Amino acid sequence: LNGKPIGTYTGYFPFEVDLEGLQRGRNTLVVKVSSLRSNRDLTHWRPAAYNGFGTGGWWNFGGLLREVYVREIDTLDIEDVHVLPRVRRVGDPAKVEVRVQVRNMTDKDRRVSLAFRVAGENFRFDTEEVLAGNSRELTGTFTIDRPKLWQPGKPTLYPMTVYADEDPRRGPTKRRAAYRLRFGVRKLETRRGGVILLNGKRLNLRGASIHEDDLEEGGALSQQSRRLLVSRLRDLRATVTRSHYPLHPEFLELFDRYGILYWVDAPVYQLSNAFFEEARVRKAAERAVVLTVRNNLNHPSVMTWSLVNEPAENGAELGFFGSGFARWVRDASAAARELDDTRLLAIDRHSRLGEPVTSSVYGHLDALGVNEYFGWYRSVTEADPARPPSALSELGPYLDSIHAANPNLPLVITEYGAEAARSGPVAQKGTFEFQRKFAADHLRVHESKPYVNGSIWWALRDFRVHPQWTGGAPEEYVTRPWHNKSLIEETNARKGVYFDMKKRWRRTKPLLPVGRRPARRALAAR
């Protein structure tokens, strides 16, 4: 700012810096952005052949991909508000814990009281002192006697405004800051046998993942593009979505409004065991988990904090988790639970026949995401190179083996899919026809397993990956650099599988009475 550095930042998360040194009249703010990734990046760590910097995963967009704005502060700043409703049993009152981070921007100690307005009712917490130039977390609770619960089909939201009032020992109280949000009350829990309950009913979810990319806008999606993608989820009758990193806040506000549950991954992607043996990588990865939770905690649509996607995915590791990774899962899960004990904690594992189906690290989790591509990728351990690729007929027994090894750990299919870029024979990988049959066949297996609490297709709309991407498709069916497993093409044209899913999902009830198994249906691919 005006030639003097005022801050630096890295990561997938929103941030603020103080504009120290503002002058009257014209000011100049220069922002330098680098999209180079290190070979210890949490998502793009694979060293590029041409310069050794990190690459891989998805297209490495650079720049500021979200809104930038200036906000004015008067004496006190409400930096953050966390609202945690808890219901002991469905039908009980909701005890709502509120944590407010208040910052005193002045060089004088200030007495602060917090006032709340929730759905027309007013609450106030005791006055506390915030020291000059410091931040302090002020906490308190209030009760909603007869809460209306948030869930798919009935996504009840409570509007809330938090006020920070300066309460001097002499003189009138002065209102200095306000913070507005919406929250929801719901009860997430697990039961023996690997069942997830929401508000006392078992989950039976269907949906597709979102990746922020647009043919024209790149990674900096417009409001129109975000709303288009959510409108497609609604048209599909989707009740769950997922992403590899926290999405733009407007996505979550729309999920809240329309009753779509959200399985969010911290941006920690396919790191090998060797990385987790390094203290700096563990620290950075734990920071990613903490910021994922901290920045999205108020949204009732968030169902699961997933710590990492596909750890030990490198074929040479054979699916075994190292001691550094186990230590990190212990610490990261504890840090997440300290912030929020009302959601599920999980990791998303890859699936290869012959690799371990359980691990001691699962003891720190509430649920397990399973990414499965049986009949698409080879999905067989590299320890057995002579074995033929996996087949659809092996998917059911494989899921049974995971459940048998972890009988009380709920499973959610967090990825399945097949590339499709053009029409062709139904038996030909890479065709729309193959994709439609693949979807019907895999959903039929998922629906036959009472311990599978939901299925999430990868992904909703095609996105850029990297110039070497094939996605498992034959060369003549590859459209580099686009990922083509999605239900919608990058042009926004809907594939045939989109309409098949719509027919199937609209008949799938997301909440079932405890003890009732999801109905088994067949869907013919045309």
C-alpha cells in the first residue's frame, strides 16, 4: 500500500489485511500473485518436468478468484461469528453456543457487550473487556425451545444479527459493529451398523460434486454461473454435493437455502506418506483442515469435514498409511472437533483390490468416503501386476469387505464416474452410452448395500485438468485438458446420463425411517 508491504497470504481461503498507511486522497494498492506451486503443495505437489514446481490435480488457475472489497471499521470489529446449535434428542430444545471474535482497533481498552437478534427475539451477553489492539473471543448460549429442524425438503433457517456495543463505565452505550448470518438446527449422528441419521432418520443421499471452472470465466465464477450449477443440482433432485476444496460462500448459502447437504474436503489431495513424515507438511495440512472448518462452520448444509482425499494413493505405497499420516489424522481430527463437534469427520479413500480395507486411523473418524471406479480404472494393487483389471461384479464384494472390517463406520460413495466425450458403442469406454450404463450399474450396486448412506457422482460439470489428462479413456476419446466424467459438458450441454440420474434421483427419498432399507430399482440405459 503506497509502496509499503502490508501482508502476504497463501491457500484456498479468504483473508483480510489491514490497510495501514492510508492517506487522504489517492492511494495505490499493488497485489502480486504467483500461481507457482511448490513440490510440497497440498494439492499440486507433483514436480513438473520443466521446472520442478508442483503440478497435477486440476488446472492451476492463478490470480484472485473471488471478490475483493474494502470495509470500514469503527473502534470495534466483529471478525468472526460461530454458531453451534446442539440438540440432545429430536424434539428437545436447541442449546445454541455463540462464539464471537471481537477486535479492539484502538489504543485504549474497551468494554464490550454483545447483543443478538434471532428470529425476532433479543438476547444479550455480559459485558467483557477487550484490551487495546487485541482480539478476544466472547462466548455465550441461548435456547430455542421448539426448534424447526433443517433438512432436505424442509431447510428451515434462522436469521441472526450480532451487535458489538461499546459499554463505557460512564455515558451511553454505543453500537460499533454488526454481523449478519443465517443458521440451521439439525441433529447428525451415527448408529451401529454404519448408519448415518439426520434428525432421527437414516440418510439415503444422491448427488454430484462441484468443481469451480467455467469455459469462459475460468476459476473466477460469476454469480450467474454459481446459480446455474446449483439450479442443475436442484433439477436433478440432488440432496448432496461435494468438492475437493471449500467452495465460494454463495454456494453454501444456496445449499443452506435449498436443503442440499455438503461433503467438503479440506484441500489436501493425494499426498504420499513421505510428505506426512515432514513436520512442515503436517502443520500446513492441519491449517487447511482448521480453516476449512472455521470459514464454513455456520452453514447447516455442511454434513462432513473430510480431512484428506485419497492419501497413500501412490501405487507403490499399496494403500498403507505411514506413522506420520496417522499422527496427522489424530491431530487434525482433534483440532476440527475442538471447533465443531456437531458434524462428521471423514477421509475419502481410493479403492484398489488387494489393498487394506481398514486402518487404525479410522478410529478417529465418524464416516468413510469411498472413491470407486471399478470397471473404469484398473483398481487393482500394484503388488499384483498380473491380475486383470477390476470388474463391476467385484464392486459389491469389495464394499462388503470394507463394511465387514469396519462394521460401525458409515460409508458414503464419494466418487464414481466414467469419461464420456462422444457417442459410440455402449461397450466402448469414452462414449456417452458407456457412461450411462456405467452409472446405472454402479448405482444398482450402491442401492443394494444398506450400509451405503449415499452416492456422489464425480462430477456435475466438466472442468480443466492438465494437458496430459486422459482420465482412463482411450486416446481417441480424450479431449485434453478437459475432465469428461461429469453429467454436464463444459459448454453446459447436458449429457444423456444427466437425464437418467434425474429420473432415478427424483424417486429416491433422502430420509428414511430407521430400520427401513432403501428401495432397489433398476434403470435401463438406452
